[in-house]
Amino acid sequence: MARSQGNAPGAGENRPWTDSLQRGRVPGPRLPQQRVVDGTGPSTRSVHAGTYEDPITGAVGTPVFQSTTFTFTEDTYQAFDQGHIRDVPIYGRYGSPNQWSVQEKIASLENAESALMFSSGMAAITTTLLALTNRGGHIVSSRDVYGGTFNLLREDMHQLGRSVTFTDPTDMAAIRAAVRDDTQVLFFETLTNPLLKAVPLVELGELARERGLLLVVDNTFLSPVHLRPLEHGAHLVIHSATKYLNGHSDVTAGVVAGTRKYVDRIWSQLLKFGGSLDAMMCFLLERGLKTLALRMRRHSENSTALAAFLAEHSAIRAVHHPSRPEYPYRWLHDICPDGWGGMVAFELHGGDEAALKLLDRLELPVVATSLGGVESLVSLPFNTSHSFLTARQRREVGIEPGLVRFSAGIEDPDDLLADLDQALSGL
């Protein structure tokens, strides 16, 4: 799978690494009973795309196929013979009607040929990166990625024969300088945690095309409602579906979507790693996805209102949110004009001690990890997501004392603002 030594990076249209799979593929997998709603808006796709229309009962929603194995038919034997076993129900780890329903919905939302479900976002990331690289391969990424991802890249990739270079995700010159002859994958997050740094996605896509690399992006913070990275040069997009895609803090799942030839390669790795998603979790995730477009609009409205309120409060030193005029990554507005999700970060005068007092005084938000649920969540990076970094290392990536990460839910905005006001006023 490594890049051929006879083809130097930047060799025009000769891109053996990204175009080495030549066999034609169809979108999916999907069953004849699944709805296809191309050419519709995001709310319509959220509700209808991929739904399994049961021919016996006429059930409106996809039934739960609580089965680990499926009866062999002539189609099954043909699939084994012709090498397309991903397209027929055989065994739960290979794929199931519930997996295919939710995969088709997410693929439709991302304008992707195919999608693949996993038991967690980390399962999706690990399987994808190992499927698309080989021993001796090199990955360019960033220290600003999710902590679990950073630890995978820093602690485990070298044990598996891959090397990683960490760069500033907003500095294209640094990213270009990090690319080597053995580089295979660029891996970045569209918005970083917790400071909401926006990567220059269009330029990353151009770099990937120029150098014959695979661009993989984690779009968890924005969702396909706000941004579809495949339309801007990414080859694959990953989500922790635990967050906005499910939206109810009751499912742990991950997904990767993109061109079928790459997703098929990742699927074959999934079979060996085993991080597949069970039928009930697929059912709950598909149900949550039906309100994705509606939820994302409220999340975005609430975070924008919170950012405006916080920017005027005397207890606040700085606000990190794409709506603010001082937000430095203006290219995000060009590709993501309709909203930026529910995350907002802010820094308190008084440092971490004041931030801890704030959490004690807040009444509506739940003090907990994660994000993207219907309820607002609040946490402090210094003692949770970035506690593994020293104080100096946190400052190097921009995490100052007193930083609060707020995941705005879908509550009434006036109630969230009133709660924040009383909590801040009492500091």
C-alpha cells in the first residue's frame, strides 16, 4: 500500500497512492427496501434517507434486526464467489440492516458514496488510519486534536511502524513543510477542541491533490448540517456519532464516510479489529439523526447568543467563537456560512479558581464531559480533556488558566443566559 518509489510527490496526475484501487463500485451498501432521497434538503434527508421500509408490516421506522446471523441464499453464495460480501446480510460484524440504514442516512447527509459505523469515534479513527497507512508510512496531524486521538498518534503509531508529525492546524506553511516523501495521510479536525481553531480545509484539499495524499478530517464539532468536508477536497470524513449525530447522550458510536473504494478498505480492517456497532445502538442513532438539522440550528443559535453575552461581561477575559469579530480564522465563514455548532469557549479573570467556582454556581448546564447533547454541558479543559498536558504545554496550544468549555444544548436561550449571568455575577 505504500507510495511507489518511482512516483515522486507532486507528479501531476500520477497519484498511485490515492488512485490505486481501480475496481468500480456502487454506492451503499443498501437494501432494496431502503429509501433513497437524493436532491433534497438536510432536514428531509435526516428524516427519510436510509429508512428500511418493511415490506411485511409497513412499519414507518426501521425495525430492530436483533440477529447476529442471516440465512444463506443464492445471493449470499454469489457474494462470496464474486467478492462483494459487504453488500448482503451474512453476519452482524460484516454488516446488518440496522447498520446499513444509519450508514445510508449519514452518507446522504455527507453527499458520500458510502459510510461505515463503528462502536465509538476512536474505533472509527484507529481503524481508518491503520487501513489507509502501512508500515513505514507517515501521518501529518496536530497537537490540537481530541485527546484520545493525540494519544493514539503519539503513543501507539510508532509501535505500529507509522510516524507522525504534529503541526499547527491553522498554519499551511507548517503543514506543507511537514509533508515528506513517505507521507500518506493528512489528518485534522475541522474545528478543534476546545479553542475552535478552524483548519484551512480548502487549502488542505489542494495540498492533498497536489501531493497525492489522503485527506481525512474529523468533523464532529460541525456535523454535515454545517459543513460537508468531502465537497472541499477531503477524501474521508469521520464523526464521533456519540455527539451531535446522535444528540441525546445515550449512544456511543463512530462513523466514517467517503468514496466507496476507501470505505471498503476500512471495512476490511473493521472485520479484523471488530469494532462494529450493534443493532440497538444503530436504531437509537438513526432515531437521533432524524432531528439533526433542527437541533444543529438551535445549538448554533444558542452558542452564538452565549458568545455575544459573554463578550460584554466584565468577568470574561476572552471568548472563542466563530461569530466574534476578533475570531482569526475567517476562512471558516466561506465554507460554513450558516452556523458553527454549539461549542463556545471563554476565559475568566481569576483563572482556574474562578472557573471552578463558576461550575459550582451554574444550575442548568451539567458539569460533565462530552458535547453535542440536547442538554448543555460544561467542563474545564485543564482538569479534564487536557489534564495530561503540563501547564506550559497547555499554554503553547492556547489553553490559558480560567478557560471554560461550554457545549450549548437546545434549551431556551434566555434561560441559559440568565443562568450564566447569575453564576458570573456571584464570582
